[in-house]
Amino acid sequence: YASDMGPWAPDAGRAVRYRNRLGRSDLALLYNVSAEFAWSLDRRSLPDRARSAVFSSIPDAVLVSGAITGEPAELSDLLAVKNVLPDTPVLANTGVRHETVGDVLHVADGCIVGSALKVDGHTWNPVDPARAAEFMRLARAARGG
């Protein structure tokens, strides 16, 4: 990946070895196939990269991100990845908000949420318990619960 923080070179083997050294086979490995703050130098399509990552690196789930923290992944990207990985959890990694969680959870298996739960929805603020509770109510409703 090319990024404003320099080149990134994911190393799944190193992650698995580290998990094994910790003696934590229960520690989930989540692999980002469209990293925020970075651009893949791989010219294959996102679904092809995701399929390859699952085949070669055996993650517990794959993450699909927007361009930066707080910006949503495209629903079409989530759907394209989920379509080629029906048996692998696919999570939206960025930009899921109260008003979008229902749509996201109709496509993705789950989401990682930060900014939407914070005071005033700002990344660097502390978590707002009322915002978090409302988000979870909406997520449960989207899942039929």
C-alpha cells in the first residue's frame, strides 16, 4: 500500500506467528482489504484481492474501509466483497453512522464503529454513552432484534 505514512506491506504470517507466541488462538485476525489512509498498489479488483487474502492468509474476518477514519466504505464495495466471500465475515471498517447502520448491516456481517459513538460524532472526543446506546438500538433493529 502507498500511504501518507509511507509504504505498508501486510504480513499475515507475522501476525499469525505473533498470535501463536501469545498463546492466543482465540485472538481474531481481521485483515483490511481496502485500508484507510492508503491506496493498494495491487491492480486487481477489490473482490479479487479479498478472495486472495482469505485463501492465502486465512483471516477470521476481512475489513472494507473508506478513504480515512470516519468516511464510509462504499456499499457496492462491501457487497462485491461479500459476494465473493459468502463464508467469511465481512465488516465495514469506517464511517458507519446512526443513519447508515441499517443499510450497512443489510450488506455486511458487522461493522467497526468509532466516530459515530463519540461526543458530537468527532473521532478524538470521548464516547458518548447515549450515542452508543442509540447506535446499538439501531443495529439490533437492523438485525431484526
